[in-house]
Amino acid sequence: MLIYAKTHKGLVRSTNQDSLLVAHNLYGIADGMGGHRGGETASRVAVQVIRNLLQGKTPEENTLRIGMEAANRRIFDMQRHDLALSGMGTTLTVLWESKTDLWIAHVGDSRAYLYRDGVLACRTTDHSLVGELLRNKVITPEAAKTHPYRSVITRAMGTDPMVEPDLLRVEKRAGDVWLICSDGLYNMLEDDEIQAVLAEREGDEAADRLLELALDHGGHDNISLVLGRVTEVTAP
């Protein structure tokens, strides 16, 4: 894939607790939480562990699960042994690319979107209180935008000794565009706004425009995105 990555602290936060993962055939975003030092540490460690364990290996489900579990354990152990890091955690959404497929591993409320044949679709499920309320049809999408608990995450990396990541394999198609982003992007933009940008622009121009729009709409949180375009699919 051709990859374009952007991160910005936004217009309200004093620091950026997001971390980007951009390595050979391995892409992702971690959005840290748990105070200034804790959030930055959790997201950075999650990305480091995944990169170190997966880079150079053949993409497959069990190895991806083991990598996510190792990153979770590392963060959990760090916050148990350092009071300054107590309570830290992070989201983590990872794409691992093979010649024919993309493996997705996901914990938290960052997202992976697929833009294919002119249509944008979110391929991950938000592990959040508001996400659960939406899935159970307790609240409407309109109410979710202003819900007082919209930032409450129900599953995160490092907050418990074990984690259960969502794992998904998607067949690659030439021309597919993948967008991994933190909630600082998608909370500022409607899905149809993201789709319109991807329909009109490509590559770095599209990534820059998405970041610009998130800032124009308030930039209330750290904003991070990894945009990738599938250029080639190799027959098995």
C-alpha cells in the first residue's frame, strides 16, 4: 500500500497522546489515555511492541492475536509497577498486510474504514459505552454526538491483564483505500464528509484535507490518521 500518515495535537489539548504505526506492511494508530505521561506511554509502548513482534513475520491470525496480547500485558505490567502510570491504557487498531489480504486487530474506539467502489464503510466496532448504546438502539446517532459519556471506553489495551481483540481478515482489492483514525478525526467529521474527501482527493492531499477539516470543525482532541491505498494484489 501507499501510506500517508498525519497526527496533530488539535486545538484544545496541550499534548498529543496518539502514536502512529507505519512500518513495512504494518499500519496502525494507538490513542492513549490515563493522564499526560500515562497516555503517551501507553500508546507508544503498544505501537513499539506490535512493531517489534510482527514486523518481518507472515501475517496470520494467531500471530496477530499473540502480538496484541503481548502489547496489552506490557502496558498492564508497566502501570502496575509505576504509580505515575497507574490507570493508563490505549486504543489500538492495526492493519497487517499480506499479498492478498489485510488482517485487522482492534481494541478501543479508534476506527478502520474501507473506501471501496465509492462507498465508505467502517470495518471496526467501537468498544465504547456510546457504541454499545447505539448497537442496542438505546440512543440515536444524533444523541450519540453529544452524549455525556461518549468518551467512555469499554475495552482498552493495558487496563486488564487479558484483552480480547477483534480480529478480521479482508480480501484486498486494487484501488481500495483504508483509513485508520483516532476519535479526534471521526468525532469532528461525518462519515459522508470523509467519503467526499476520498472521492475527490488522493494520497497526501486527501490526508491533509481530512486533518484540515477536523481542525476547522473544532479540533477538540488529538487527531491522527493513516491513509493507505492498495496498488497491487498478488495472486496466491
